[in-house]
Amino acid sequence: MKKNESNLLFYVSLVITAVFAIWGLVNPQSLTTNLWKWVYDFHGTFNWFTISLPLVFLGILLSLAFSKYGKIKLGSEDTKPEFSTFSWIAMLFTAGIGVGLVNFGVAEPMVHYLHSPKGLAGGYDQIEAGKNALSLALYNWGIPAWTIYAISGLVIGYFAYHRNASFLPGSPIEEGFRDKPWGKKLGLITNIMASSAAALTVSASIGLGVFQVKNGLEAILGTEFPGLTSSLIILAVLFVGYTIPAILPLGRGMKFLGDFNIVIAISLLAFTFVFGPTRFFMEMILSTLGKTIIDLVPIGTNTFLLQEKGWFNDWPLTTLIWWISWTPFTGVFIARISKGRTIKEFVLASISIPTLFLVIWFSVFGGFGLLNDIVGDQTISGYVLNNPNDVYLSFIMVLQALPIFKITGAIFVVLIFVFLSTSATSSAIALSMMTNNGSENAPKMRTIIWSVIMVVIASANVVTGTLNGVKAVAVFLGIPYLFFLILQISAFLREIRREFSGKEA
């Protein structure tokens, strides 16, 4: 990409981001109502397409991994991985999931348990509803989510390391369809859409995370922090926390955050596992692992025909589109950290390892919430039922039911802070790369600019309470990007067959 095209991408992305942000500030009701209406119209027509797409992507990835193409490295044959497997998975995992792991670790299974057609609302007994709830949560967060991330990262990485293309979401389209008159123009449009979606999506997560940190501090200290001052202070600390690692070399900043994040998450998970109902957790993990695999195709082909679609639209369909809206920057970032990995290693590790961790995470934290409803005092399910727009405190309620909450609560706050920092850091790095010719190393000044833009949007949303509007923007932008992603994959399959046809990979 030429310099003038790079500047065009940067400025047009800024304008689009600003338009949606200002719309959300000036008339948040209009933004939220209109965008969600358009999203639900899409769901109503293409629900069959959205819910089954991860299965198609998974089939493509597994076919590649176990074919002659599986031996192809992202890089030359003698290229060595830049990061250890632990650090690679840690960075990949924390960039791809982020604070949602805490926000929804208890809340989402409880919502499915209470409201889904395969939960209590569908007439299932508590035991079956609980098992189904975890299976549904893992469809949203497990193999399908990581399949979407993996295929995006693989496609961008292949063109970057085999075609010397820029680290841009539009590069596969531009390079793969260079014989078409529309290839270059459509690649630029893809990059603009990707940059705007990435900035707005992560800004929504940052704003949501501020409230989680605030809830955690209030629960630990036993006092409330009314007003905006405390929220803005938290946001300012977050800004420093994700900007400094973003401008450090990747091997120092993001690598440290990723490693540190995983260590904290595993520590909190291990504590809950040991001091909670351990035998129940073991049974739940095994049951959930089995259902995650067995239910993959049934859930991925179930449109709940002739049933009320409210839950289906709000959770499985919207969540999958939400992951699509994250792929512009996660795909670029995953490609950047995966140099030297073979396609087989990349596919199998990037899907199976995060999914296995999430099976354990949801079985422990979500399982605790379900157990509290089935044989406990039902405080967690009661809270989720009575607070449908603020279900995130349910994670803290699990920790409050266990010993030494003052300590685990503090770890919880640190975990949210670092998760947010890793997501925002990876996003700032990817946005900087994307709007600077797709360079392999993000320039510091442009990284800082995007860091500032994200915190400004997040602060505006914290002040006005328009997070739902920004979430609507992210999902809305994810819909057209879904079709760009399909074009990227088509270009990749076209090129890899052309390059390696008739010879050993």
C-alpha cells in the first residue's frame, strides 16, 4: 500500500469511527434502536447462515491441517517461531477473549439456563437445563469462536509471510484477486471497515470493563463509588495500562501482559476449583467436554424453527457476529505473532487449547452458579433474573461465596484490568499496523493515536451510558465484514492451491 493510500485509510477510518461515536453521544436512543433493528432484520433472514458458518470454517481448517498443506509454515522453511508456545497461546488467547471471560463466565450459562429453549424456559428440568446451558455457552465461546479467529489469522498470515503482503485484512482480497478489476478497491474498503469496527468494538469492551472494575472494588471495600469521578479515574489508569505495553517491543509489552494474564486466570481458577465443590467440578468438566464436542453439529444446525427467536437472536447469533467484528484486529495480531508455525500446528493449537481452557473455566465458574440454583439458595440465578441488563456482578458473587474474598476479589480486579489491557493493547498495535501500510512493526505515534481515540470513545460512553449503542455499532459493522472475511478465505484457498498444486508442500 502506498503512503497516500495508507493516509486515506487512516483518515477515513477516523471519520467513520467519529460519526458513529458522535451519533451515540448526540442521540443514543436513535443509534441503538436503528442499528439493533437492522441487526435483527439480518438475523431474521440469515440466521441459518450465521449459526452454521463456524462449522464450514472448521471443515476448511481441518481439511487444510490434515492435508499436504498442513506442513506449510507461515514463513520460510527455516523460520523459527518468534515466541514460545506458552507465550504464543497466552497472547492469542487474551487478545481474542479479553475481559469477556470474566464478564460472562457465570452470567452467560445462567442466562441460557433460565431463558433458552433448551433451559428452564423450554421445559427442561434443572439438571438437563444446566448441562445444556454450558453446552450453549461453549458453542458461543469455544470451537466456533476460535475457528473464526484462527481462519482470519491464518489467511492474513499466509499472505504476509508467503506473498510479502501487508498485515492488512484487505491484503488477501487485493492479492488473491489481483487479476480482477475490483480486487484492489475492495481490499481498501475492507481495510477501512476493519479499522472502524476494531476501534469501536474494543472501545465498547473498555467501557464495559470500567464498570466491572468498579463493581469489584465496591464489593471488596464494602462501599459504593457514586458519580463519574471514580469511573473516569479507573479509565485513566486503564489507558496508561494498555498504552505503555502497546508502544513497547512486542516481545516485552504484549508478551508480558499475555503471560501475566494467563497466570492470574489459572490461579483464580485453581483456587475456585480447590475450595469449591471439587468433585462436582470434575464431573461437570467431563460432562461439558463431551457435550461441547457432541453438540457442536446439532447446535450449529439448529435455528429453533417455528419458535420464538428472542434468545436466539440476542445470544448465539449476536455473539457469533460479535466475534466477526473482532477478527479485523485479532486476525492481524494473531498473524503477527504466529510466524514460523505450520498450518497444522496453528490450526490445532489455536482452536483446541483455548477451547479446553474455556471448558474448564465455564464448568467451574458457570457450574458454581448453576449448582447454587439447583441445590443452593438461588441468589446468583435470582440476581441474573432480576438484573437482565447488568448480569456481570454474578462472577463476583461466586468469589464472595468462597473463603478469603478480600484476596480473591483483589485478584479479580487485577484480572479484569490486565484482560482489558491485553485486548486494548493488541487492538492498538493492530490498528497502528493496519493504518500504516500494514507494516510488521507498529509505529509508536500511530499506536498512541489509536490508544487515545479508544479511550475517548470509551470515556464518552461511560459518561453517557451508551454502551449498548456502541455494542450495536460493533455488531452492525460485523455483518458486512462477514462477507469480506468470506472473500479473504476464498482468495486464500485460490492462492494456496495455485502455489502448491502438483507439488509437496
